[in-house]
Amino acid sequence: MKNKFLQKIIWLALILTVTNCESYIGGDTNIDPNKTNDASLNTLTPTILFFSANSTQSAASISSSYIQQIGSLVASGTDSHLRSTFDGVWVNLYLNIIPNANAMIKKANSTNSPHYSGLAKVVLAYNLGLATTIWENIPYKSSDNQLTDFAPKYDTQEEIYKDIQRLLNEAISELSATESLFKPGTDDIVYKGNISLWLKTAQTLKARYLLHTAKKTGAAAAYSAILDALSKGIKLNTEDFQLVYTDRNFNPWHSVALANNTGNLSTTFGGQFMNLMNGTVQEVVDPRVSLLAFKNVAADPLFKGTNPGTGAGATTVYNDRTNFFGWNFSLLAPLQMITNAEAKFIEAEVRLLQNGGKGNPDAYNAYLDGIRANMTKIGVSAANITAFTSNPKIAVGAENLTISHIISEKYKALFLNPEAWTDLRRYDYSNTILPGLSLPANHNPDLKGKWIQRAAYPTSETSRNSANATQNFRDLDVKMWIFN
């Protein structure tokens, strides 16, 4: 009876989520999870890509609140570090991504189509990286039979990171194959079948996840491997790993903006993010702010965000804040997963750390290039880019560059990207690294004054896979393996 009830829940989730995917690509992606091997490669491909972007947005809607990029319009909201289970990410991973990606790999192997297999492995690696930075230990190797095995064993975070690098190495080899019977084309809703861009994405993801584990695997070797991967990775904004939306299925952040505009207030910009952008912290106004946000009171000289954990209160108070109508919230804005700007900031950080934490020209140039890349992407004028990157508060000089400069600018460039939460946890939420950062008001009392480090497992998992979930559960303030 319990299994039948759970299957009904899973099927309901599938119906709700796949409907969105169908509207995006205009085809039949309502795939029976018991018959994924019957689906064609060009049906499976847009499915795993759509749900990867969907998971990224779902994760960011919570993680960006935790790190005060966005804030709740009610007191004691998510930005107070309330317990969350990130259910949308979990459902997508185990219902829509892992089964379909594995089916792609199997079908690609049986048809001598390594380009499809390589693409699927890049997507798998990305989603495993997203999931393990949310929950730490997760089911993977035994997770592909979720509709028949309701108690899959968990892999440790260390094992997951090894699998991520294995998948990416295999993907690079397969994507480099000179022959592939079937090849991605228009079904590839990210790169339109451009295999060279999938190779660059694989290399850039390698760099990201090697950085996560550098302190665990040996920093010196990791830094060399990261720079090698970056040399073969994304170098232009046009190469970003992102899903570009259409007027048939628009950017999911646009729905949040529309809700606010019609009086259904829920979320707006966080004070920490806005204070970095409006000159309060850096003593220079970032020209991106007027493209990312909309001032509800035009005469107010400052773009404002909510004070974390306090909410904006009544509508009259909300109207004094900054609204969500901006670049990231427009109808067709892309959902960014890993970008040229992030690659530049990874390079800047690694080159600084390689030099004992001291500034140097290579790190400094990468730092400035990261700022320019993000500004260019969202439409800042060349003149304003030059003015900002020449301001002495930003143009500190190679010898004065610090991790704080790099992470502060990366935090801005990775607005609404879950990777920004990983960065702050890597540096222990230090307000020396990210100036102005402090615990929110009405802070979750269960955390006892500590910063939130992880999500709880979803109720569906703790009820159906209780023994394994309980064994792997940690309190929300306990640091993950990669952060210890």
C-alpha cells in the first residue's frame, strides 16, 4: 500500500513537471520512467537539459536567500535560515535526470553514438555537483531503480566527487570521438549540437569541482589541474552553459517578478547584495544595479534590499524597496549554470592561492576579466565597464588583490546561482571575505547562532528510505566533508 501511494505521488510530480518541458520544446517529452529505454535520444536530451535548468532555479530560490542575495518579504522567511528540503531539486534528480541520462548513455553505447553519451555524462556530473552541495551524501550508484527499489544506499560526498570527475573525464573522451552515428542537433536546447562547446563545459565543470575538493585532494596538484582544465574551457560569454528561454516557456524567475508586481509579495533583493551594489560597502556604485533591479521610489537615491530575516512588512514598506524587474527576471533571460565569468573568478582565486594568497598580475587580470565578462553579459556599456574597473575601490592593483576582492565580485556575478552558496561555505561565511555579511534577524533557533550548512532530506525520502536517510542525516549547522 505504501509503495502504491508513493508511486501516485511520483506520477503526479511527473505530470506537473513534464508539462512544462513539453511546452518548452514543443514535443512529447512525457516519458514513462518505466520505459525510458524506449525513448529516443533526441527526446531524452531536451528532457535532462530542461530539468537541469529547472533544478538550478529551484535550488537558487532557497540558497540565494540563505546568502542574502534575495530576501523574504515576510519576517522569519527562508532568509532566516529556516529548514528546507529543496524538494524540487530532489524530485528532478531522481525522477527526471538520472533515469533519463542513464537511458541516454545506454542507448548511445548500443548505437555507437558517443557524443550523446558524453553530453549525458556532463549533465549528470553537473546535477550530482548541485545535489551533493545541498545534501552532502546522496544516493547515486543504486539510485536508478527508484520506482522498484525504494531504499537505495547513499554514496558519501567523497565518492560523489570522484564520480563527478570520472563522468567528466569519460565525457571529454566521448565528446572527442571523431565518429558518432547519432549526434545532438536541435534537440540540444543549450548548444544546438555544438560538441566543442560541450567539451568546454566539461572542462569548466572539472575546474569548479576540483576547486571544491582542493583542500582534500592536495591543493598544489588540484590548482595545476584546475588551470589546465580552464585553459580548455569556456572563455567567451557566448559559450556559457545556460538555458535560454522562449516566449512559450519563459524564465521561471519572471513568474516571481510578476507576482510581486500584482501584489502577491514574496521575495525581493536582499540587503547584503544590494549594499554591495549600491555603494554602501564598496563605496562605489556598481553600474549593474540599475540593470538588475528597479527602484519602486524613483526619487530615492539608493537601490535597497530587505534586512535579512525582517521582511519588508506592509506594502507601503515594500514599496520603498527594490523590485525584481531587471535583467535576471525578464521574460527571456537565460538560466545560467556555469559561465565565462565564473571561470575567470575561479582562475583568479587559484592563481592567488598558488602564490600563497598574495596578489599577482595573472590573478588580477582574471579578476578584472570576470567583472567585465558579467557586466558585458547583462548589457553594461563599455564606458561604464571601464569606469567601474578603473575605480580605485575596484582597481586595487595586482599586489593588493585579496580573496575578498575576488569572492565579493564573484558573489555579484553569480547572482541567483547556487554555486555562490558553496563559495561562502568554503570560506566559512567570513565577513572578512564578504564585507557586511552577518547572521539574519529572527535566526533559526535550531542553528544556535551558527550559519546554515546544508538542507534536510525531503520527507518523501525519510519516509520511504528511513534507515539510509537517518544514517546520513546531519544537523543543519554541521559542515559538509568538503568544507572541513
